[in-house]
Amino acid sequence: MIESKEVATKISELMLNIGKELNESVFLVQEQCSESEFFIYRRQVGIIMGNILLDVLNPLYEKHADLKPRELK
């Protein structure tokens, strides 16, 4: 994965922020859209968030374990 600690730190921060933004978008859809739209949207966002965790963050944290947030341990 990413060798540079500086780049890895920035990527971790960006990916975690993207996760927060995606989570907020789910709440927005839940509040303002139909139940069926919400369930479909939530499922799709879950796939995206799962891919970020499995394909980006986990490999990054394998290389730079000290960057892994407590919430993900």
C-alpha cells in the first residue's frame, strides 16, 4: 500500500472524513426521502463504505498500524 507515512496519514484522514460525509448523507435521505429510497440509498452507501474500509483503510493500517483509530480496532 502507501509507503509514505505522511501520505498515509492524509489518506486516512480523507477516507475517514468521506465516511462521515457518507453517513450524514444517509441521515439526510432518511429524513427527506421515501422509505424505499432510503433503504436503497443506505445499501449503496454501505457498499461504498465497506469498500473504503476493506480496500483502502485496512491495507493502509496493515502498513501503518499506528494510524488506525481506536474505533476501528
